[in-house]
Amino acid sequence: MKTKILVSQPTPQTAKSPYFTLAEKYDLDIVFRPFIKIEPIEMKAFRAQHINILDFTAVVFTSRHAIDHFFRICTEMKVKVPETMKYFCKSEQIALYIQKYVQYRKRKIFFAETGIVYDLVPLMVKHSAERYLVPQSSVHTNDLKKMLDDAEIDHTEAVMYHTVSNEFSKDEPMDYNLIVFFSPEGINSLTKNFPRFKQKNISIACLGSKTLEAATKAGLQVDIVPSAELRSVPSMIEYFVKHREELAKKKRPAAKKTTSKKKPATKKTTATKSATKKTAETKPATKKPETKKPVAKTPVKKNGASKK
């Protein structure tokens, strides 16, 4: 039986994707099914934010969705993005995606080598004279805002798209060996669509600290997270395939510990019960010699009466 893996993202559009290479190499059944979907914000709602794109000299992209909807809004508003615009991206993959809309120039496009948004801030500090626009989803945290505020970087957040839960059929089987989550919204979608979901032997992989936090709050055991060796999802999948038995064993000791703790407790209770029974039996034995003392005094009184 093939190992079944759920990647909660759309199917790659290129046939040279590393996902397909892994599937062929290890005979895997990789299913691409997003737990969330992106919907565009209406132009009326965007205009209500009173944001003029041409007032900014740099844009911060934390996802491909942000890139798509930034240029979508520019097109709908007939805004021509100047060639002098600078782009700061969370990762190299996101930076390369900009080629879909503009000519890629390294002198105008910057990205964090680690793929962590925190490491993007020092690059922005070096260009502190820029006025930054941050496209984001209607569902977001204030982590990036706080980082930029602390660094005293002039920036403005703009909601350009919505992140909503995808719908699953109630009888859809969740018979996967590994599920890969990319955002907290994906975790929320899982609990919404499958309120009685039980992880059992399913391994979970999470990208990002917020996704990991959401999974932990949902009561899921996360087995794989990004590291220096596991920088991409394909590398995490390959790690799972090679260490699947080890990951399964990590789930078993937890169940054994709970049963082993109960056994000593039952022994202690039986021991205390037997001890109380013994003490209860010995107490009457100590009282019997005390009843003999008044019997010993009566012969002394009879002897005194015969002398008289």
C-alpha cells in the first residue's frame, strides 16, 4: 500500500516540481488539497482604506498571494508601478515569483536568506528612507507590524485579499500518513471541517511558529518542523519517508507511561489495606492481658479473710 501524503497547497503547475520527483522515487501518493482558499477583496473595500499605492517606494511581500493581489489591484486601479519600486520578500522563492509581473533585477529585489520574516527587517533598516507598503490578508497577526514599529521603519499595512476556510465533505476520509500545514488558518480549517478528527498514527508537519502554535492548541502532535537540514517541504517529506518508523515509535511510549504509573498506585493501596487489617487484628490481642489483672487480685482478698 502506497504512503499517502496530504500537502495543503494547490497542485504545482510545473511538471518539474520536486514533489513529483519524490512521488516517483519513493512510490508515494501525494495529494494536493488546500485547507484554505484566497478570495480577492472588493475594490470598494480597498478604497475605503484610503491607500495610494504611488505614495510608497517599496513593497513587502510575505507570500505569493500578496504578490498576485498587489498587482491585481494595481491593474484594476490602472496604477502603473514605477520601475524604481523596490521589493522586499520573505524568501528567495517569493522573490523569484515576482518575475511573473516585473523584470527581475537583483538591485531592486531583496529577500531573507533564511526565509524568516524577522531576518528581512535588517535589510529594510539599511533602506530606512523608503516608505514601505505591506500587502496582507484580512486574517493576519501583528507580528510584522510590531517588528517594523520597533525598528522605526515607515510602513503601512494594506488588506488586499481574504483567507477563508475551504469546504470538505463530511464523509471524506482522512486516511493520510502525513499532513503538511502551511498556516494557522489551515489548522483552523481542519478542526472546522472535521470536529471529531483524531490524529492516531498520522504524522503532522508544520511550517512557521504560528502554525506550530495553532496545531499544539488544537491538540495535535507535530512531528516535523523546518530546520537547517529541512528548509523545504520536499525535504521534510523525504525525511518522513526515511524516518517513518522512528516517528511512529515516538507515539507509543506516551501510552505505555500512563499504564505503568497506574500499576504502582494499585499496589500501594492494597498494601495499605493489608497493613490496616494487621493493626486491627493486633489491637484486641494487646487488650486481653489487661483483663487478667483484676482476676489475680481476688485470691489475695480471700486469704486475708481466712486469717481473721
